[in-house]
Amino acid sequence: MNENYDKEDIKAAIDTLRNGGIIVYPTDTIWGIGCDARNEAAVKKVFEIKRRADSKSMILLVDAPGRIPLYTDAMPDIAWDLIECSDTPTTIIYSKAKGLAPNVIAEDGSVGIRVTTEKFSHALCERFGFPIVSTSANISGEPSAKFFAEISEEILNAADYVVKFRRDDKTPSSPSKIIKIEENGVFKILR
């Protein structure tokens, strides 16, 4: 992580998010399509770009565990331990989502949130100050792009801003672990 990103790249991505736009950006896992998770119209556009049913929920990224309680009324103590002990990117699904666009919340009222530690996406989340949607940069049903060069022109052309950082990185990556946690602290590993 000694590679430096351009501050103008972060600024352009944040301006796009604030204006309700869609970005394609590197995350701690695979490249993602993102938007402000509080903006219903932007979330709808992400579903359209992916050609994905809007009944499916999407993962959100935040920069710190302390932000998670702002978006769920159900964060049992075990969730803090799972976040702290995880040595790989881990998305946790919490019940009782709040403060988010309704179309980013699953039908059962849950939401998947991951604390990102990757340099660019962490800085982006920290400076934006709100959760950012992170769904794989591919059409639904097609293979996920393992690195930037595998992202289709259709996805890139549909975005309002495509981040410049890590475009040349050919390190293959994979999606996060997913854990669903109940209010009583019982959890189940889904992926």
C-alpha cells in the first residue's frame, strides 16, 4: 500500500457521489460500482447499470466500525469482535437498517456493511462521511472483474466517474466473506 493516490481523484469521486452520481472504484476486494447509500435515485441507477433486480440488497462500505451504529439499530457486541478479529475483508449483515435509501435495504430490513481498509476506498469513505454502495463492477450474472482491465466498457461508460487509482494493478482479488448476525449475537457465515 505504498502506492499514492491522487487527491484530485478522491475529490472528483466525492463530488460525483455528492451530486448523486455513480462511480467505479477500487475496494478492499474487487472493483465496485458505487454511489451514496442514502440516495434512492442513485441506488436505482446502480441496479439499472447492473441489470439487477432491485429486490437484492447491496453491500455498503464505511471507513470505521464506529460508523456502523449510525445505520443499524442492531449491532450486538459480537459484531465488534468479528470486525476486529477478521484478517480478510468481511461484510456483516445487520438487521434493523436505518438512515439509508430504502432500496439499499433488503426486504427483511437488513443491510450488509464492511469496514474497508484498502487505501483509496478507506480515504474515500472517510472524506465522504457516509456509507458508499459497493457492488461488483459487472452486469448481474456475469463473472466479477478481478482487476480493472476486466471491467466491461458498458459498465465504465455508464458511470459518471471512473477512479484512476490502481487501474494498472493486476493482482487478482475476490469478494469478501459474508456473515449474517442476528440481534441476539448468533451469526452464520454465508460466504
